[in-house]
Amino acid sequence: MKRLLQLKYGWIYLLAGLLAINFIASVWHERADLTAEKRFTLSPATRNLLKGLRDNVKITVFMEGNLPAGFRKLSNSAQGMLEEFREISDNKIQFTFRNPVKGLGDSAKAAMADSLSRMGINPTNVKAQAKEGEGEEQRLVFPGALLEYKDRILGVDFLQGQSAIDGINSLNNAEALLEYKFAGSIVKIIQDSVPVIGYLEGNGEPLNFEVYDLIQKNLKQNYGFGIIPIDSVRTIPSAFGALLIVKPIKGFSENQKLKIDQYIMHGGRVLWFIDNLYASLDSLQRSQGDFIAFDMGLNLGDQLFKYGVRINQDLVQDLNCTQIPSVIGMVGDKPQIQLLPWPYFPLLASPNDNPISKNLDYVLSQFPQSIDTVKASGIRKTILLASSRESRILPAPAKVEWNSVRSEEDLKTFDKQGIPIAVLLEGKFNSLFANRISSSLADTLARVYGKPFLASSEKEGKMIVVSDADIVTNSVSQDKGPLAMGQNAYTMYQYANRDFLLNALEYMVGNPGILETRSKNYALRLLDKKKLDSGRTSWQFINILLPSIIIILLTLIYGWARKKKYHG
């Protein structure tokens, strides 16, 4: 460097070199992701999405200002990710961070919070220090963002689907899902057409307030939607990207099963939400304290068995469950009621890393049955939802009663774990009706329906079988009307049923590459508090005194070296 500056035009060469380095750095960026879980590496699907953007997408993140540590970390991660989005998209991703209620009065804050809630961005009430030296105050944080594309607006809630009581783990999961949240929202807002979802009708499937949230708040707002009266159509049209069969109460005829079967063989995807046994809380409330859950007689056993699963004639109970009002005693002539855990309403979780249900809060179920996977050539089976480590099976005839757990001995019977409730099937399915209809009948079907009979699917298909239809239905409150699916009508806590459904549909008809980003897992590497307390003095010495000692030693050594050099 010294020699370079001594040259006649040395300072010009140096300046030119610095300018060249800065120019190269401005147009070419590269970084190494050394984390074990590759948390800073975007998926190929996300990169292709960003590179293919034709117009600008404006993103406003509502996380700015004095935030608690966990939310500040989430905000910083969102900013880092959006900076990479902007670079990959050639500046077509434009973003800003702001506090949506900064400088507003109380009434204006309430109006803003209500407006953002209607767009799907729900506020979180947290404690934060008001000013240095002062106490804590309650503050609204809006962990979400608003996307704008052309004349379209879409809200995204970073904490949707996360437990409201799991603290730092929920924020960690939200951080892991940032890529999926942003990329998935970009896909939705830029697409000009959406897949069409069919809702099968004809076997007693509900079309009342019980499925209001399913149809009005989820299917119609995210997809094209149509009701398919199975007895009024010759075939189920292939224009439907997926078919929902929700809570039928009447048995299926062979002709109906043939229509569903051939829809699958021609590439259709089906989500089965089936109650094999009839059991409901209303029935229990009307009875004298117990009743026997009975077979619905749906006549679907052979068809599902052919595809690779069997819904059993039983009920699954789990000690990890939600609460309902129960009578615990009498005060005079009046019952004393308290919210108590009820094992018939298990809280389900993902037993593996599948992208549909990983990193979700619990999914609420009501009277689920167990599912067995059976041999089906070429079919891959993935358990999506299962019971906890403390569950049991009540075989048919299954008795439903208020107090099914009465003693310590009863608790010991909850010794099963991971009982499957929802299963994903993928592969080339074989028809239930293969070798069961004559060639002449197959020719007739082809002429009448305009589609040839297929004994097996031409390409790989997908279906999801869930042994509890109430996962996608909703309660109806006398005061508030239809609640959200997965919302406990007594505690009002909303579980992740809605997110499970939307993830399942996205896997069926959406971009599978984007959904795969849900499989990211951010490890929480927290300090061991016991070791920290026991070694507090040592760590204080290392962090405070040791650096000072090192500086003093280096100063003495430097002084000694200079003295030796110049004074011999």
C-alpha cells in the first residue's frame, strides 16, 4: 500500500481499485449458510417465483418500533428475508416497515386494529417497557404484513396457526414459516385464476351453519367453489381440482362409489372427512349421561381399503384434550359446573415433518376414530395427524359417557401413542371396480359418460382420509352465530383446524414446492439456566475481567518489546 501511494498516479490506482470492488459488491452477492437447518437458504420454488414476477409487489410489515425481544427477532428475520426477496426479484419486491397505530388516538387505534383484523392480521397484546426506568405497559403488536399487487390487497398473519400460549416456541415457529408465509401470499395475490374445489352433496352432507366457516370463510375466499349433487351428474367433472366429502350420514350406493372412483382414476384428488360412528355432544346432553356410538353404515369401507386405509369401528380418547363444561357437584339444588378436560375431544398434532401439519398449533377433533393403513400396491402413506403419547382406543360398541375416567387405574389405560387420525395417500390408485364390471358395461359407460373406464389411475394421485368430520365443521353460538372451525365454543380458543385444511388443499391443488418450505425447522439454542446459575461467577470473570487482563498483558508485552528494540 505504501509503495502504491508513492507512485506518480498511485492514489488514482487505489481509488479505481476501491470503486471496482464496490461495483462488484453491488451487483454480485454471495453468502454461505452455515446453519444446520439452512434457515437462510431459500427454496428453488421461492427463487423461481421471485424471478418470474412481472410487476411490483408492495409489502408493508407492521412490526416497527420498540418491540419485545421475541417480536424484534421476528421483525429482523422478516427484514432480512425481504431484502433477499428484493434482490432475487430484481427490485420487484418493495417493502417498508411501520407501526400502524403510531401517533393515533385510542379510537383511531381501535378502528385500525379492527380494519387489520378484517384483512386477517390479528393484533397481539404484549407487555413492553414504556421508557427506560419505567414499568411495563400493555401494547398492541401486529405480527403481520399487507401485500399489494395491482388492485389486489392481501393480509398475512405471521402467527396464524400458532399457539397463543406457547410463547417463544410460537415465535420461533413463526420465524421458520416466514418464507412460506411470504411466498405463499405472493402466489395467491398474483394468480389470475384459482383451482376449483367441489363439495359433494347427496348423502346427507351438511349445507347449513355447521359448515359456514368451511364454505364461506375458507373455500369461497381462496378457491373457486361448486356443489356437486352426486345423483344429478353423470360423472364428477374433471374441472374440479379437488373434491371434499364432508360428514355424510347416509350410505353410498355402488353407482355413487363408481363416480367417485372414476373421478380419482382420471386424476381427481379427494379429501375424505368421515365419521364412521355416530357420536355427538348433543346426544350425550339429551341422554341420561351416556349412550352407545353406533355405525353410520356409510358403505365406504371396501373403497377406502382398496386405496390403502381402514377407518375402524372405535373411538379414540386422549388425555391431551380440550375442555368442556362438566358438573363437578351440587350447591343446594343447583349443579356446580366447571371447565374440565374431556378425552373424547383430543388435540391432534403431526407425528413427522410433513409440510401440511408441521409447525402448527394443535388441531381440535371430536369423537375421532382410529385409522389403519393397509397394503395397497404403489401407494405411499403419510400420517398427518395423530394422538399424543397418552391415548387409548374404545372398541365398538363404544360407550360415550361424561365421566369416562374415574380412577388412577383408568388413567393407566391411556397407554397408546400416535394413533393415526388423518392419513395422506399418494401414488397410482387401483379402482375398486376393476374386474367387477363387464367389458360391455365399460363400453356403455364410456359412450354415455364420455370417459373410458379406468382400472387404475393413469398418473399419480393424492387423497387425504380423516376419521373425524368435525375437524372442518364449526360450532354455532346463540350469541355470536357460526364460530370458526376448530374454535372451542366454551373457552373460545381457536385451534389450527383452518390452517390444516388450507395446507391440505394447497398440497392437493397448489404449488407443492412453496408448501415444502413449511418443513423448515429452526432450532432454539437456549442457554442452560441451571448451568448458568451454578457458574455465574466464572462467566462474569470471563466476560468482564478476562478481557481487561488480556488488554493489560498485551500493553505490557508491547511496551517491553519496544523498550528492548530501541534501548537494547
